[in-house]
Amino acid sequence: MNPAVSNQNKINPVGRIVLLAPNPTGRRRIEWPPFSSFPLLFLVMIKPLTDAFYEVEAVKYGYILLLLSASLFAKYGQVIQGATADPRNKQFLAYILLIILYFYFQFGLAITYGGNFAEMFKIVSPFVFFVLVAYAADRWLLYALGAGAVLTILINAAFLPFDFGWVNWGGTRTFKGYYFFKTDLSYSLCFSVLLCAFYMRNKITPVLAGLILIAAVEVLLANSRLNYLSFILVVIFIMLKGGTSIGSLAKYSFLLGLLGLVIALLYDPTKLLGFDTTNEAAFTQGRSVTWQHLATSMLDFSPIDWLFGKGAFADLMLSQDINGAGQVAHNAHNEILHLIYTQGVFGVIFYFLLWFMMFKMSHIPNIPKWARGTDTLALSIFVLQGMTAVLSSFATKTWPLVMVLLALRGLGIDSGKNTQSASPS
């Protein structure tokens, strides 16, 4: 009888030991994105971190050029691998043509009234960003968006102990993280928490709860009143999606409301937040005065002004003329007023049409229950911010909304073929 041969000591003809692989069920295989997708996913992940330098021209244009190269490289890799093209990409041709048309509209205004390339680029940049990412996105896009949101929360929190992360605003020391404005920080954190919860399917886990708590501290210290409301809306949305009953939510809201009432009764604007609630102009930080000046000026608009506006920096120039030389000039501090005053009705139509088409291209059939309403909430935050700030001229205001729409669109990418999934999980 031949002796039993051990599998682990079996000799092959060449004389080398053949070690059999472990049982496939005994280990978990780690999946990695295709090599061609790494540059695009990395750029998407670090996008929030570039906000600290985005007003630097070299960073602004360099990031878009890198994104263009990464998108083409990722698409080339998909073609080599035989992945089926996403049928939704057929809509991009009309969308790109509309972006080009809108850019030339801005160019015509710049020639007529004055302007510069940087301002025109910032206005169309969110639409360009959407096309470049969505064109070559695969199922790993959600991971990159989620990782970027987590980095935004944690890296900004790391600046809490350092003076660089703080700024004196109206005599009050407020937290700004690595952003230039404190409002940009709190606004970005609202979208970051929303993206983190989206990545986790709105399941309230200890990790998500911890991230929400860290972000809440940052938002509170940033002292941006309107973003307090935006952040509360995000947290309520996550709680409802996570299974919290309306009754329990009402109880928590009641207790927090009582706490807020006590704080309001003890509120001293000269020592706490620095907001004077006894004067409208002081409470709105001069915005109400700016809106009044714009409304008065618009009463004298000619038909041409209503159609095309007065140019990219018209609201700033009006503020400068009224305040006088050497004084600080303010923009409209309202998105609708800014668009009408600078671009007219045609510019408003262009701008809103591009956003409408982006929302439409991000829609997927049979959207999961946990993801429903995410786009509506993101749009609500965007609209709330636009009530007291100009959005279209700042990538820190427009790109966060694009990233949420990209996450929604990413749900429709089939994990096997990079095609639209009829029933995303």
C-alpha cells in the first residue's frame, strides 16, 4: 500500500513545494477599484480639501485640468476592460453645448460691461465638474465621496486647537477651520454629514453619530446662524431615515426647544454671539440695507437691463458708489438679486436650466427608500444659503450640491458593468 501523501508537502516535478491555497470560504477577498479609476477617485475625495486654496488661480485651473485628464484616463480604462457605457451619458452632449452657450453669454457680458475669465469660470465650474466626474464614474464613486466627507469633518476639527482655525468676526472669535469664511465651513459640514449618512445608508451607527457630534461642535463654534437651521434639518432627516419615530423626534425637539428658549432669555448679544437683535440692519449685518439699495436701483432698469443685467460686478460697483471710496463694497448677499442684477432674465434662465438638467440626470428609477428626499434636502440647504449669500460665484457654495447629486447618480451604476441599474440596492 502506498503511503498517504500530505498536500502541504507534495512535490511537483521541478522539486518545489506546492502549498494549496486556503479554503476560499475561510478568508474575505479585498476588492480594489481599477487602476485607471484611482486618479479620478482620488481627486473627488480630496476635492473638499482644495477649498482651502480654491481662490488661488493655479489651484483652481490646475484641479480642473487634472480632473479632465483623470476622467479621460478612467474612461479609457473602462473601454479597455469592455465595460458597457452608461446610457445616461448620451445626455451629456446637449448639456455640454448648453454650458458652452452659457459661457459665451458670460463672455459677451464681460465684453460689454467688464469682467474677467476667473469670474466666468467660477460660474460654470459646478456644471463642468459634474460632467467630468459623471462621465467616467464607476461604482467606487460613492466610496470617494464618503471618504471626502469624513476628511472634511475630521481635518477641520483638527484645527480647533490652533489659531489658524479661528478668526475674529465682528469682535467675536469664531471657528473657520481651513476655510477662508466661517460660513463656508458650516455650510460644507452640512453637506459632509449628509454625504456620510448617505454612504452609510442613513443607518445611525456609533461612527455616524460620532461624526455628527464632531460636526455639530464645529458648526456651533462657526457661529453661522442660517447654517444652524440647515444643520438641524440634516440631522432631523437622518434621524427619520434611520428609524426614529416622529413621536420620539417631537419629544427631543420639545426638550431642545425649551433649552433654546432658556438660552434666548439669557441671551446677551454683546457677550455671546455678537448679533444685535434690536436693530434690523445690525441683525442682518447690513444685508437689509444692501437689498434695499439693489431694489431701488432695479426700479430704474431699462428693458435691456432686465434681459441682460448690468455685468458681473454690477452689485459690487453699486455698493461702492453708495458707500464711497475707501469703504468696503458688498455683493448682493442674495443669489436671485445677484443673478438678476448682473445677468438679467436670460442669465437666470441659463443658470436654472443647467441645474434642472443636472438634477434630472442624477435621477434614477426605483430609488431606495432610504435615499429618497436626499436631493430635496440638499436643494433646500442650497436655497437657504442663497437667501443671504451669493452662491454662483463661489465653488465652495455650488460644488457641495453637485457632490450630493453625483452620489445619487452613483446609485444607478451597476456594480458589474458600470451601467445604469434598474433597481439599485
